[in-house]
Amino acid sequence: MKNSLTDLNDHLFCQLERLGDENASPDQIELEIERAKAIAGVADRVIHNAAIILKAREQANGGNVTLGNSKTDHLLALENESDA
């Protein structure tokens, strides 16, 4: 599946690398800072949504969350090792 939580993590680390580029000009750094703010905002919403899904699944299952449920795994963008 594209756009999994693992992909999000990869994007965040790539952005961190761009922000740390010592060869970037001040203008490039300023653009990356703005881009990082936008990415961080979207990432925050994705993570928040995943937390809500987990909490709802936990409430629906009497306090237990079982991964391996295709609906939960799909909503959380989890990958099986065979899918990665």
C-alpha cells in the first residue's frame, strides 16, 4: 500500500535531511522551513487520525486492539511484510 505510516516516517526524515543540508543557500533553507511546516502539519493530522482509529477500535473491542484486522490495518496504513 502506498502512503503508509512507514512512508510518512521516511518523508519526515527526508525533510530533516533537507533542513540539515549545509550546502543550501539561505533562500533554499527558508523554502525548506516553510515546506517543513506544511509537512509537519499534515503529518500531525495523519498521526492524530491514526490515534483516533486505534482508540475507536480499542473501545469497540472492550479495551483490546488486535492488529491483523484488515479494516484496522488498512485504516492505519499498516503493511504486512509480504506487502512491503
